[in-house]
Amino acid sequence: SPNHAIELSGMNLGGVKELKLEKCRITSETMQELTKVNMPALLRLNLIRNIDEDHNELGPRGCSILASSNILSRLTELSLNNNKVKDAGVKELAKSGLDFIEDLSLSFISNNSDENQLTCDGVKELSGKASAVECLSLGGNKLNDGAVATINALNPDNIYFLNFDLLNNTARNEFSEEGMKSMLNANKKLDVM
């Protein structure tokens, strides 16, 4: 909760390399406080929310706060699954640069199909901004063949795992067979789930 983040802001977490705040009701206000915590060694930030808690959302504003902090520039792993990031949140993160992120997770799995989902426009925001990505999770979003060219161009020599949660019955990505073949042909190492 925001109160716990305020308590953390006075601490020095200088040696912490991984911070997992799963199911912790992270909001933009909480993110504002977390950016004040001294964590110079932080490499992996996991803010996956519990899909059963509607009040837990980072949202585009929280992404903007994270993007304007010095935390994002050091991360190699960023997991924002189920955080109502939306296209606007990805745009904020991309403006700051995701150049060191190797593992980027922006999946959304919810029974409410109108809640946060990235569209092809959101994925296009990653173009030229996520050059180190090796593992990309985009399951449960509203993606179709319009995102294929952007995904193929991210870094076809590096990406080895692309997760669309195709086997999940709540997944809403709508790639054609040709689109999937194109992604697979762009990188022979690619493992699509």
C-alpha cells in the first residue's frame, strides 16, 4: 500500500537487485514513493498484480512516474502484467527508453475484455526503444497482424521467447497464420507460446 512505500522511502536498499511487489496494490501513488527509495543495484522489477484485485493498478500515470525516475534506466527485467498499462503507459516507458530491458512482460489476463489491453499502437511504441529485449510477453492483449512488423523489427537476432498466451482461453490476440509464420521466420530461435 502507499503507506508501506512511504516507510520504504527512508530505507537504503542499495544492494537489492530484484524487487518483487506482486499482489501489493501498486498504484501510481505507490510508484511515486518507490522512486524515492535508494536502489542503485536494482536490475529486476516485478509489479505483477493479482487479477482478482480491481483496485491494484499502476496505469499509464504510474508508467510515466517510473519512466521519469532513474530506476528504469538500470533495469534488465520489467514485469508489468495486469497493471492496466495501456498504450499510453507503453508510450511513456518508451519515451524514457527501454534499451537495457532484456525481459519485458506486458501481458494482461482478465475476464473483463474491456479492461487494459495493449493494441498494435502500443506495440509500435516499442519500435527502436527495446533493442535488448530477448523475452517479450504480450499475452491477452488486443494484437493482430498490425503488430507483426514491429515485433519482427524489435531485435530479431536477440528475441528467443515471445509469449502470446495462445493456449490460454482468455487470450485475445488475433494473429493470422501468415502473421505467426512471419514472426517465426524472422527469427529461427523464436519460441512462441
